[in-house]
Amino acid sequence: METIYTPIIFLQNTILNLPSHMPYIKLRHVINAQKAGTGLFTIFLMGYFNNYSLGSWLYLALHGTYGILWILKDVTYPDPNFNRTASPFAHLSVGILLLMYWYLPYIMVSGEGIQNPTGVRVVVCVFLLAIGSALMLVSDAQKYYTLKFKQGLISDGMFAYTRNPNYLGEIMIYLSFAICTGHWLAYSILVSIWLILFVTLMLNKERSLRKKKGWEEYSRRSWMLLPKIWESDIGSIVFYSVLSYTIYYLYYNLHSPVAKTYF
């Protein structure tokens, strides 16, 4: 099994010199507690702030559903990187990281988020959650059952055009939560986590994949995160450039005074 050098484990082994394995609760138990508790936490906030707006209900549906899907995934095909014991420092670090995610429902239900989202915002949030969940669940299942029977490079199926479809799915899922709140702090929290944790994990995986047979051919037809739509890098870059401009154009126009009347 490849070693994943996250910032947490780096601090454990190089700075604090704490043992990486101790007979304590597994990391998956800490993660599952947060995932399963998100919906309940959001309901608690709704009662505490007496906020039962459309925005609060939408957020509960989005993040609560994701928590249930995560538990089902973990029960069916748990991630081996989380299915291990770890030091108290690792549990504390993971716990703090996960609690940062809980600030998003607080933003929404406390009244700082968008309380009456437009139809367009609802559609975008549901779309991102659905597609992101499919990417995450299917790619993790493919990885789990493939490695269970055969070790080596996984370069087909969900991994044919992107080397990290699971992380892409996670980003889409949490992006739906941020868009639901519509608050700059929600975006800031998520981008910080993605840049510090997700990038570290993906770069670590890249170093591991380079040692596997078939890497050269696989790296030419896939990208690290976004799917490589065409064989040509330029063609794919043009596609995503046009897509980004289209999204920006639609966002700008849908948030103009005239568009707000309809959306």
C-alpha cells in the first residue's frame, strides 16, 4: 500500500515525533462521526436560530444527504487509509479539519447565508451534489474492488481521463455547499482545505503512480484533476477556457438587476 504523506502525518513523524500507529480509535470512526452528525447538527442549528428558511432546508438536504452517502460508502468499501489506528495528535488534527466544514451550515442557518435561493442556485447546487457524489462513489468503488484483486495502475473506467475522479467529486460536492450559502467565507474555507490537503494528497499519488507500469502512456491521455476531454492538451485547455467564460458570463448576467427579477 502506498504511503500518503499528508501535512498531518508529516507533522507527526518529523516535528512532534509521535508514533503513527497506536491502539486508539480508527480515523474512519472520527470521520464517520462528523459525516453522520452533519445533518443532526444542521437541524440543531435550525431549531436554535429558529430558522426554517428555504436556504436552511436546502443546505440540510445537500450536506445531510452527502453524510448518509459517505456512511454507506464506508460500510460497503472503506478507505484503507482511514481504516487504521493513529496517534491522538492525528485524531485531533482530523477532528479540527472536519469541524471547519461545520462552519458552513452555521453560516447558512445563522442568517449570514442566502435564505431564499433562486431557482438557478437550487438547480446548480443539486447538479453539483449529484454529479460529484456519482464521481466520488463510483471511482472509490472501482479503486477498492480493483486493488482487492489486482495491484497496479488503474487507468480505465472512471480513471481513464482524470487521475483523481474521487477528489474532483469531493470538490464538486463541497462547492455545492458553498454556493448554497453564497458567503465568501465558505469559499475561503474550502479553497484553503483543497490547496493544503487535496493538492498534497494528489501530488503524493503522482509520485507513486510514476513508479507503476504504464505510467507514461496514462499520463499523456489524462490530467491530474480535470478530465482530459481531447487527446490534445491545447484542445482541452480551450474547452475549459470557453466553459469558464460561459459560467462567468451566465453568473454575471443572472445576478444583474434584471435577471434577479426572474431568477
